[in-house]
Amino acid sequence: MTLTAVLLLGAFHGLNPAMGWLFAVARGLQERSLDRLLQSIPMIALGHLASVALVALVVAATGSLVTGSVLSIGGGVVLVGFGLWRLLSRRHFRWVGMRLSLWQLAGWSFLMSSAHGAGLMLLPVFTGLHAQGHAGHAASGGLGVAALHTLAMFGVAGTIAVVVYRVAGLTVLRRAWFNVDRMWALALVAAGVITLAQV
């Protein structure tokens, strides 16, 4: 996976309403405040970054225990399995409601990003970094990848949230909704198949 792919996956995460921009819009509309929306997006990005960085650090720490091919095979199987589970699951992760502090919002974002496999999508990049050097380089490189990925997510999510808040509100979302969760699950399965094909 290239840097372009990392940024495009970040943009895709930003596009996905389940990753937080819809929550930010709802908070802004609830308080009738663009500032409330703008305060929400960085905290959502922080939770997303923590989820992705955790996967990067786990790969860097455990990569020395197993060979790169074992990590790739295991990661590919996890991606395909997780994607199929998300694709076939009718249940959706729930939280406590819309009245969250900014730190609770970051925690919600961490849980949602983890539940949707945000860090798993970058597993081919993290295992590739580990194969190229020792754990310290894999950890710092993985955190850099996580930061760039999250920056792309932040930019796209923030832009969409502001446009929806200012121009459309939630009425357009009621008319033009599509299931990004299903598309995301298919993307996870595809990433797993690509990972397994590279072994």
C-alpha cells in the first residue's frame, strides 16, 4: 500500500458517517452552533487516531515475535473475517446518547473506529513497515502513517460536516441515505484478500 492509498483510506473514513461527521452535525444542530460542530471534529479525529495508532503499535510490538508472512496471513484472515462479520451483522454499536463531553466524544470515536476496523484496514502498511526494519522503526513509521491517515479523515469529515450543517441540515440525509457500513465491510474484505494475495 502506498502513501496515496493511506490518504485515500483516511478520506474514505472521513466520508463514512459512522466515523463521526454525522454525530458532529447532529451536535451542531442540537445546540444550533457551528462552533459546537467545529469543536467535535478534532475530538472525533483524536479517537480515530488512537484506534489506528493502537493497531500500529500492536503490529510493531508483536512483529518481532512472528514472521512477516505469519502477520500478513493472520492480518488478512482477521480483515476478511471482520469484514464478513460487519457485512452480515444486523446489530450496530450503540452509545449513551447525544449529550457527551468532548472527551467522551473522543472515547466514542475510539470505540466506533475500533468496532469498524479502522486500524485493521491499514494492516498491510503496518506489517510492511515491520518487514522493512526493526520494531522501533515500525512503531514510529506506523504512528506517522496513522497520523497522515487521520489527517485525511479529519479534513474530509470536517468539510462534509460543515457543508451539511450550513447547506443541507439533516433533511438531505433522510432523502439521500445509503448504507456506508456495508460498503465499509466490503472494503475490509477486499483489503484482507489483497493482504493474503501479497504473502
